[in-house]
Amino acid sequence: MELDRPGRVLATLSVLPALAVAGWLLAGLPLLLLGRFAPLPATLLGLPLAALLCWAGTRRPGESTAGDGTARDGIARDGTARDGIARDGIARGGTPSGGAGRGGGAQVMVARAAGGVLGRVRAATRQVAGVVGVAVASGVFNAIMHSEQIAVRRDPATYTQYAAWIATHGGLPIPAQTEAFGGPDPALVFESVGFYAVDGGVVPQFMPGPPMLFAIGHWLGVPYLVPAVLGALAVLTVAGVVARLAGVRWAVVGAAAFAVSLPILYTSRTTFSEIPSLILLFGGLALAYDALARRERGRALLAGLVFGLAVLVRVDGLRDVLPVLAFAGLLLAMRRLRRPEGVVGPPLLVGLVAGAGVGMLAAYLLARPYLSYLSGSVRPLLFVCAGVLVLIAAGTAAAPALARIRLPRWVPRTGAVLVVLLMAALYARPWLQTVTRIPVTDDDRRTAEMIMQIQRANGQPIDGTRLYFENSLHWVVWYVGAPAVLLATIAAALLVRRLLRDGSSFEWLLPLAVVGWTTVTTLLRPEITPDHPWAARRLVPVVIPGMILLATYGLARLRRLTDRHGPKVLKWGMAVAVVLVLAPPAVTSIGTAFTPVERGEAAAVEAMCARIPANASVLIVERVTGDRFVQVVRGMCGRPAAEVDRKGSGDVAPEAEVRRLIERVRAAGRVPVVLGAEDWHVAPYGAASQVMKLVTLQDDRSLTEAPNGMWSLGMEVWMAVA
């Protein structure tokens, strides 16, 4: 129908990002495995496959078979019209709900109804334009404020180096080039922060999904702008899920609340994996909603595939999609009971297993050391997945018997109360628990030392064992605001009660399971260095967009309540409620939103590379310089590089070892170059010259309050041509 066009536009726009990302990743991974990930083959395979998935995921084979509260375009008109009567006074069957009279009276009512429909279409059109406007503004703003994290200090620079390497070399591993140093030598260290040693080279620490996306920017000559584009696409994706589940009138509110939240700004300005993960997870929710609404197997297959590919972006995606696996099992059981929703169960499961299988295969082939490092958490997840599959088989077999079970009348209310109590307990956790960890590994000790450094800088008691995880729900309050968290809690409680009472709001079951499961597990154990805004990245893929989704549904329910008190109360009451949802995250973000970090690194690295002789083999003799620049020199400068083993002698390698390696480099017919952080590090081997001196800004490092400023950052590199 022509009148459904605005809803169709928003429904289409909101799933295109996930489908396009999925297509690009599916095409790029085989090329990367073959060492052929280059602009031409990636474009020839990636663009058609992305276009094919976009077409398959947005085509309209027939009218929707959705139930109450769902428009024919797959978008809920207001998220609350569940009494079978639309808000324009026209019953769903097309008959005036007040009982049409004959003659002129009927014509007047029909005219009024038509006017109401047209008004609703105009409003929906404004909502679509508003969502697109928020997404575009978000993308432009974050592109202007983009970060340049190149020197490897934390994860974004690792992703930058990963993307730069595969964009120019097409595959992994990264060769050590031992021949440039006179052959292998135990004093040569080729691994560095973010890069693991393998036979004959190194491999990056992380999953290949995000770098395959960021590589596009390197090919186009805008290597630092792709994150901003992905952030804008994430706004569209979240707004589409809000429109489907809370109502199209709340899409702009949801988009704006999401876009101004500090963690979203933070991860949309540099090379993080969280935004691509969010696009796939919430794109999967939108596709699953549409598949259920239309009872369409093809969309269900795509939804499962998109969900599963979240594992190709982050290993944590395996945890995030566990509820999808359980939901697919539920649909299989419903299929056996001949429930219409059950038809989408098998394709959803097949797509999920296929996508997750691709992700785990990539982890095994391209990031095996990283997978081994995470084995303590990955193995239990794999066992849980296997257990869920066993439960799916058992539940499907026992579906007829299980269907006869009736829950006691007190269960729905108890479920709602438990939701509220759980959130209250998480909020009260700082007064009940102090989360600590005694360092037992090198990583633990480095984390403890970093925490103590931050505590000293912030004037706080020194205790390197503290993790501050007990404050996790307070972090969420910082970034989305107390009103949104309160609305989300009430909404979740109401939805749990409805689902347990009579199974109504079934379209909410999967989103509520994904948001609830990931939010609780993330808040209990964020497993990240707890300085902010760094730790806020853990909240990006599901927690923050999930809270905003539930909060908008809470606004929709609140609107129904205020509607009973007349138009004036409705207008002003909802205006105040919307302001309370939008203002707190915006206020929190003001302190950092308009200040880009680590700018100037790209020019500084380019200038340093130009100073290193073309036929040089680079020996890095100091710890910090080695951590930051081994892969930069190897990948961006195109010179063989290695750190000299310090042999426990402190931060600087023994001079005798350096001189021995210099002679090996010279014997190999190359120019030995020595790098360090200060002139005295390199002066024993030749004339010291400063090849980098950068003073810039870095992120705040706040432990007990929302970040509201920046720290200074200085980097120096000195060089000697031996």
C-alpha cells in the first residue's frame, strides 16, 4: 500500500547496514585466508554479495501475516495499539470503530478516518527523515572529531595496524623477515603489544571482521573515517529496532538518545570492534522480527546468519548470541506443535550455526594464539552451546508434553518483581561488594600497575587489586541517565510479566532475552581495565542500545497513561519525559564530545617513516618504543623491525647484544638502524636524531565518575644509523 511507504523505508534502511556488513565479511574472509584480500577482488566479490543479501533481506514477497500491534510494513505504528483499534478510530478490518451511520454521517467519518491516516503517514515520514538526519549528523560529527590511534598503546591501534597490513598485503601472517637481520636469532623479538608470535612471523590479536571493514578506508584514502560511517549506520539500525518494537513515533528519540551517548561517540571515532558487533546483533533482531511477522524462512535464515557473524567480529559474540540459539530451539518446539511462528525456527538455527561456524573457523585459522589466550572463557561457552543444543533436541521431542504445563498464577508477577530486584541489587552492589583480583599472571600485574598509576593521578587510595566492577550499573546510569534506566527496568518487568502470563508480546521475547542476558553477564563481569571512557566500550554492543530500546517502550507505555488525562497533560507530560531521556546522556558527553584525541599521530608517523633509510633493518632497544612502534615500522613504514630482547635487564637492551645484532644486519647487506625513546638509548650506536616528537591529547582515565576531560600524551622516538 502507498500509505505504508514511510514505514517500509525505515524498515529497509534499518536492516541494510547489517546485511551489507555480512555480505562484505563473507566475501572478504576467503580472500583473506588465500592472501588475496585486495581492492579489486574484494570489490568484485563483496559488493555483489552485499547487494544480494540486501535484496534478499528487504524484498516484499507478500503481505505481512503479523498479529496485533504490527503494521503491514513490519513497523509497529505506535507500539501500544493492542486492543485491535488503531488510534485514528478505524478498526483493523477497515470499519469505523464507532459504528458507521448511513449517508452523510458515514461519509464524514470516512473522510475523518482518511485524514487521520494521511496525518499518520505525514508523521511517519517526519520520523524517517528525523532518523536519517540524526544518523547523518552523527556520522559527520564523529568524522570531524575522529581519532588517530596508530602507535600501539591500546586495542584501537592494534585494529588500525591490522587493517593497514591486510589492506596493503592481502593476508596473514605478517612475516618476521628474519633474513633482513642475518637470520633467526634468540635476541630478536618480533612480537609486540597486540601481536602474537607464530612460526616465521606474527599475527594480530583480534578477530578479522573489523579490520576487513576498516581496510576499506585505507583503500579509499580515508583510513580514519570508516568508524564514523559505521557509527551512523548503527544509529539507523537501533532506530529500526525501536520503531518495530516501541513504535515508529519513538524512532527519532531512540536514535538521538543512542547517538549522543558518550560510549557511542567514543567507539564511533576510532577503530573499535563494538560498533560493527552492534550493527550485526541489532540488525539480526530487526531481521528476526520481520521473519516472525511475515512467517518467512528466507529472512529467518538471513537473521541467523547475521547473528552468527557477530562471532567473526568479536569472540564475545558467541556469548551474545546464546539467547538466539535457545530461541531457535523454542521455535522448533512450536513448529512441532504446529504453531505458525515455528516455521522460521529451522532456518534461523541453520543461519546461526553457519555464521558462528565461519567466525570460529576464522578464529582458529587467523587468531589461534588469541583463541588460546581466551580459552578459559571460550571453552565454557562452547560447552554451554553444546548443552543448549542438547536441550533443544530434548525440548523439541517433549514439546507436546511441555505444552500441557500451565504456570502457576503467581509466576508472572514474581518474574516482574525479580527483574526489579535484580536491577536494584546491581545498583546497590557498590555498598555490598568490592570486586578485587590478586595478580597471578603477567597481564594481571600489568593491569594492577596501570590501575595504581591512575589512582595516583586521580588522588585516590592506592590498591592495584581493585577492579571497580561493582560500579557497572552506575556506569550505565552515567551514559544513558537514571530516567532511561528506570524506564527500561519498568518496561522489562512489564514485558516479562506479559510473556509469562499469556505469551503476548511474543515479538519481544528474543530482544528481551538478548538484551537481558548480555546486560546481566556484562555488568556482573565486564572483564576490562576499569578506567573510563575505555571501560565504556563493554556497554556498546548490547547494553546501551538495549537500555534505550526498553526505555522507548517505557515511553510508549507512559504515553498511554498520560493520554487518559487529556491532550494538554499528554503533550507536556511526554515532552518532559523525552527531555529526561535525552538530556542526561547529552550532559555527560559534553565534557569530551568536542575534543578529538591522539590527533597528529598520522603525520608524525609519516614523518618518522620518511627518516628511516629505505634499506634499513630496524632494531628497537627500549621497551615502550618497542611496544608502540614495532608493527608501525614493519607495517606502515615498510621496514623490517624487531625489538632486542632485554634479557631481564630493565627497559633498555644490553649494549653488547645490540652491537652483535648490528653486525649481523650489516653482514646481511642492510643498514642497521636503532630506535629508542630518548637520545641516550641510541647514542652509543651512532649520531642520535629525533624522528618523532608529538604532544597531543589522550582519553580521560576516570575510575569513579564519568569522564569529563582529557589527559596529555607525549611521544618521542630517537634514531641512530649505526
